[in-house]
Amino acid sequence: MSDIQPEERLAAALARLIVDPSAPPVRHIAVGAASPIPAAACWLVAKSGHPVRLSLLHKRSGNPFTEGSRELFDLTGQGRIDLFFLGGGQIDGQANINLIGTGEWPGQGVRFPGSFGSAFMYLMTPRTILFREEHSPRVLVERVDIVSAAGVTPPEVFRRGTAQALVTGRCVFRFDPGRARFTLESTHPGESAESIRTQTGFGFDAPEMVPTTPDPTPEELALLRGPVCEEMLETYPEFCARVFGRKAAA
């Protein structure tokens, strides 16, 4: 299946993490703004027959939130969101993320878009999947310049969950909150443990033989290119045109 798009492989990898039987069950997933690949993964899970509720903050019509992020935060505080996705301008080996900027506070170098409640969502959501397509030493750093959302916290700090995994354009990492450390779970085609180490600014563990991230199955591809794309056409028209080759009807 050489015609598989990288975005399709990432969506399938995220979907496998969502339905991972070893992780706490998921009933309600929320996806923030401008997150087409996580959104595709969530729709893939739903269209595969898993009974999950999806709340997409970026959805243009039929959005469950009448006041946007305020209701998302309310639901999360009540324990009614089970899974969320977070990324960062920087992510380090302890799963800290930086959405503020580089350099000294308040980010005197490169400015990022802002934390926008990420610290609250990270601590109050039982499962968080970190996602960033770019996998380079400038993004995956030894230590973030500014911690806008902490991957681990002291025992006296209440939190419902931590990162489950980090998915990038090169690989999948699993996160162990007890050790505050990532383990390389799989590499995407064309990558290896050695190539990942050269492109990663933090240390991580890896098995002797690192498997390759599985391709989407024919059934998953059919769902992504059909029903999933149908759900996403209105909200992510450019993504659907570029990845699936489909445009919304005029």
C-alpha cells in the first residue's frame, strides 16, 4: 500500500492508542482547534464501531459547545472528558510542554501561540496523547525553556492523569509517568532507533528490536477516505483535499 499518506498512518496510530485495552476506557474525547489528524483518528475510532462521544472544538456546524472552550473546561473539571490531545512548540523527555516561547520568560525568543488552558486540561484529563508532526531537536528538547503544562507533578498536586504517549511524524513513544521517561514503541517506515536518537533532544529507552509502526489496514483506509472524510469535509476542507483528494460540494 505505497499510496498511504503519512497523515493516514498517523491517524491510524493515534486510533490504536485511543482504543488501547491496557489504558483506561474512553467514553468522551475532546479535540481542540486546528487538529485535523487527531480529529481523523477520533472519527476512525467512532466509524469502526466503538461507542465514543466526540466533541470537536473546531467543528463549524453541530458544535456541542455554545460558548467554546469554557464548556470544554467545565466538562473536564467535572471528570467528563476522558481523552485530550496536546502538542507544544517544545516537548521534553519528562513530557513537559511549552506553548509560551523560547528563551527567558516570558519567551523572549520565538513566540508560540500560548498555553490556552493546556495546564488545566493536562492535569484534569485521565488520558492525554501528545502529538506533534515535526520531530526534530528544536521541538523535542532535553528541557523545555518554559513549562506551560507539566508532564509530571509532585504527589501532593491533584491530577487525574498524565501523558499516555507521544506520536510524531517519525515514531510513537510511550510515556511512563512513574519514571518520567519515554520509551520508543515503534518507528515509522524509513526510520530506526538510531535515526530517532539523532533527531531527538532528550534521552529515551528503546527495546533491542524496535517494531515498525503498522500501516493502516485496508478497512481503516476505506473508512478514512470515505466516512471519516465525509465528517471532516466542512471543518477541514484543505486537509481533506490534500490528504484524501476530496473537496466539499459547492
